[in-house]
Amino acid sequence: MTPQRRLYRLAVVLSGVSAVLGVAREIWLVGALGLGSRADALQYVLSITYTISLLGEAVRLASLNQLRQGFHRSALVPLALGISATTLIATAVYARTAPATVPPWWMVAAGIGGAGNLVFSALLPHFQYRAPFLPVHATTVLPNILIFGGLAAHFGGVIPGGAAGLVPLVILLFVAAPVAQLLTLGVLSRWLGEVATVPGDAIAGAQRIGLHAAGSVGSQAAQYFIRTILLQAAPGALAAFALCLRAIETARTILVDTYIATRVRSWASGQAVGPRFPLGRVLRGLPLALSVAAGAVIALLGGLRAGPYLVPIAVVLLLGSYPAAAVRIRYYVANTVTAPTKLIAAFGGLEVGSAALVGAAALLPSAPPLLVVWMLYQLKPALALAVLERVQRRPGIPDGGTPPCAA
């Protein structure tokens, strides 16, 4: 067994334990709050953290683009300004349409948690590139462990507050999670290795950062629209969506993000990009089109029934998870190795276009909520996969190499 394969398996085990705790946390919360107005209020507030954290994709991808140029202190001021502006705007937008039962401090705390996630996203690729892999990977699974531990302490009576204190406790735990991650990176910084840096094109780098940011703003707007639609659609619909989405993203973290983390160093060094990664080549063409069409039918039929739409939402998200995973791996390796500006611009345009489409649906008096979920989580990944297939036919744009479990 190669060292990289061994590291991948250990990381998958670590991520798996974290995932089990994350799923148990969600089930625990559903059992305590149900799928009703209290759960919707919590998920609406946590939507602020989630929406702000979406900019972390742009921050992380921009950091991957600049790995071989190193991290420069000159980037700290624009990074801080960008994080502050994103946090203030997202919190203010959600506050305008918040349920009357939501205290303002909940939303402020959720905004702070999102800002912490952005700082972590900016630093993580540099630590993955320069620090020991497993300790750095352990920081990525800390949130599930910390939040589950906090809930266990609450239900065990160690943390007082009773049923009324559960929602504010969960919000505070989501704030504490990125703080713990950043403190852990601070400890690991003493083991950062020296790497050779190369000069980069500052103008091209700034252009790529701007395109990543535009795409993330589109993602954030789409999340605001879809969560507002679900909040108004039926009691428990937003909570059901958040529960299913977290389950899908937990599985993605175990398999996809762990694979990406094991490959960042070799990708950035221009190594191990050889054979084309097969993910996404099984479901393509007609099978992909049939899958997307099936999801649309399920969304339309599921919307005819009363909420909270748990089963149809879960099915649509599952159908979209495979092309989404393929897109994520290929897009990350392209950004790490070659950072093609045209591909980044195409993805940014897709995100902005999706947000405009969902925003237009939100203006309709009877917007079909499940069809909006289908647009974002099945149709959009399918279109992104088609864009990647087209662009990656050109020479010099790789898509990830062979996974360590198959190497």
C-alpha cells in the first residue's frame, strides 16, 4: 500500500467518524425540534452562516490558484475587507425577511460564524500544501465533533438552559467551530514547511479572484432565494431541505473533499495528474439527461403534496450528488494546476445565471419550491459537467488523476 493510499484511508476513517456525528446531530435536532416553525427558525439563522461560507469556495479556489506564489501579507487587507463586507451584507439581507421570533443577536452570531469559516477557507490550502496532511485534515472535521459534543453536554444536563436554550446553543456552537479550527491551525503553523515559490502574474491573479468572487456571490444569492421560498412554502420545508443537504454534503466531505485534500500537494507540484479521473464519465450524455428529467418529474409530482417535502427533496439531491461530485474534483484540480481563466469565467456565469433564474422564481406568487431545488442541485451540476467536458478536451487542462483507493 502506497503512503498516499494509506493517508487517504486514514483520512476517510476520520471523516467518517465526523460524518456519523454530524448525521447524529441532525437527527438529534429533528427529534428535539421537529419539522416545524422552531426548526425553520434555527435553519433560517444558520442559513446566514451557510450563505456567507459559500464565499469560502471562491477564497479557497483563489488560494489554490496562488499556492505556488505563496501567501503574501499584502493580501490580508483586501481579504479582511471582503470578508467584512460579505458578512455585513448577508446578515442584513437575511434580517430583512427574518421571522418575527428570531432575535437579532442570533443573526449577528451566525454572521460571525460565517466570517470565521471564510478565514479558515483562505488558510486551509496553504496548510494542506505545506504542513503534515493528517493533522491539517483533522481540523476540517472539528466542527461536527465540537457541535455534537456541545449537544451531548446540553442534553446530558452539563450545559443548562433546557428546551428554550437549545436553539441559541446550536447557533453559538456554529460560531465556536471555526474559532476552534483557526486556533488549531495556529498551533500547526510551527510545522509549516518551506516550499519553493514562483513569480505570478498579479493582473491575471486578480482577474481570477474577481471571477471566483462573482460566482460565489451568485451562489449566495441563489441560497437566499431558495431558502426564502422554502420558508414560505410550508412549515418544515426549509428544515427538511437543510437536513437533506447537510447529509449529502457530509458524504461529499468523506469521499470527495478528503480525496482533494490528499492530492493538493501533488497537484500543486505538477505531479500525479496522469490518467483521467473517471468520475462523471459513467453518467453522461443520454443517461445524464434521463436522470435530470427524472428529477424534474419527481420535483413536480412531489410539489403537489403537502409539505415538508422530505422524500422528494432527498431524492432530487441524491440524483444531483454524482455529477456535483464529478464537477467538484475536476474543477479543483484545474484550479490547482492550470487555473484556466475561461473555465473560471464560465463557472462564474453559470452561478450568476442560476441565481437570476431562482430569483425570478422567487418573485412568482406561487413559485414551485421543489422545482427550484431541482434547478440548483440537479440541472446546474449537469450543465457544469457539460461545460467541463467541453473545456477539458483542450490540451493542458487535467481532471484529477487516479484516486488513491484505485491506484
